[in-house]
Amino acid sequence: MSSLLLSVDLEDVRDWVKDGARYREGVPENTRNYLEQFKRWGVRATFFVVGEVARRYPWLIKEIVEAGHELACHGDIHLQLDKLTPKGFRADMQRNLAALENAGGKGIEGFRAPTFSLTARTAWAHEVLADLGFTYSSSVLPAVNPLYGWPKFGKDARKVAGGLWELPVTLHGIPGLSVPIAGGVYFRVLPFFLTRWAIGKNLGKGQPVITYFHPYDIDCKQERFMHPDLGDKKYLNMLMYIGRDKVLKRLDILHRSFPFQAYKEYVNYLQAGASGPTS
Ligand SMILES: [Zn+2]
């Protein structure tokens, strides 16, 4: 069963900017916009939620749950894994889980590392997750990348420590274009015909397409400010704002051609039938 695995990484970019609270609040409005569209399309998604966001907007988390979507973890305060020790990561996950559960989340089994920061150096995170009862992670960017990447992981979903499934983000895989097919900036900036072709190609081979979107990806009203994780590069910062009006329109077109699914449904399918290679 191959589908496009639909996900929103629920985070508040204002938290990473100095005096971020002076900027317009965007998370509730943009999340509701996603929820409205998902309802219209009749699709279920996974929301990877930062603990801090759940504490700030517990009512929003409740709306996500009531709409039938899946909740999963995205770090308590969106710390990249190389900034944590195994012990610190465990505590961070426990806070993240508590924040989601306090907001009405139940049966949380999934995790996505902030900035896809799970690499060969932080592979210990898989063990911690398995130990805490998680069944899957979607945290690896299986390519060379200026920020994080684990090219040797391979592009396929497979079992890792403790029977946990890792679902690496799906890449174009064309020489010179080892970037995600349907995620954030790449989905907004790359030509849509290419995105559509790559999704069809993966699904045609029976492989799922792992995606990620953020509240800011559809926020056309957000003020311009430098995003701190871009190292003061104005060109990259400009890309943060391009094509935001296209995201929901493009997803609308895609859902007419391809099946969409939440992560947990796909992981259930893997667990039921497949016994992937272990490492
Ligand atoms: Zn994130």
C-alpha cells in the first residue's frame, strides 16, 4: 500500500527569533487552515507537535485530535539531537509526551527529529525512542545536506534499534537533486510538474512518499524577519517566503490523483506484513 504520508510539523517560528513574541501569531490560524482543507479532502494527517506549542495552544491540539488526525512528537522545544545527550533526549521526549497528553493526545507512537537532525552521530536516539514505547520515527534525511543528513542510511523505511521503524524523508534522487520531494521549501520552490512526476514514480514502485509541511509554509501574512538557523544568508531567507500561496493549491491537485495517509496507518501496515531488515 503506497500513499503520500501527509504531515505538518507543528512549531512556532517566533520561538527561534529574538523577542519573537513581537511578531504576529500565526500557528492557530494556519493550523486551522490545514484542518479545514484536510476535512474538505477527507484525508487524515499526522501532526508532529513541539511540546511548547501544545502548552501554548492546548485547545488547538484538542481540535486536531477531535478532527481525527494523529498526534506525534517533534521535540519539547525543537532542539536538534546533536544538542542533546541520550539522557537529555529522553527527558525532552518525556516532556513532549506529557505536553501532548495533557492536551488530550493518546496513544502517541511517532517522532520526527527537529530539522531531520537524526544522523549517524545521533543514532542512539532510535534506542531511546524504542525504549519509551515509540513505534516509528521519521527523522532521517538520507542525503548529504549542509545542516543534517545521513546518506548511508538508505532511502527505504526499515527497522532499526528495538524494532522501531525509521521512515526517511523521500528524496527526488535525481543526480544533483537529492532533496525532499514534498517538504517545506522544496515543495514551494521546485517546479510542480517535477514534484508530481516524482510522487507518481515513487508510488508506482510501491513506495510511500514521506512529506513535511509547517504552519509557516502556508502563512502569506507573516512579517519578514531573518530566520536564525539560516546563518544570516539573505538568499536562503528569501526562499523561506516564496510560494506560500501555492502549497494548499498544489496539495489540492495532488489529493485528486494520489492517496494520502497518516503515518501510523502506514506503520501499522508495515508491522502487520513486513519484516524489514534490521540493523
Ligand atoms: Zn521542525
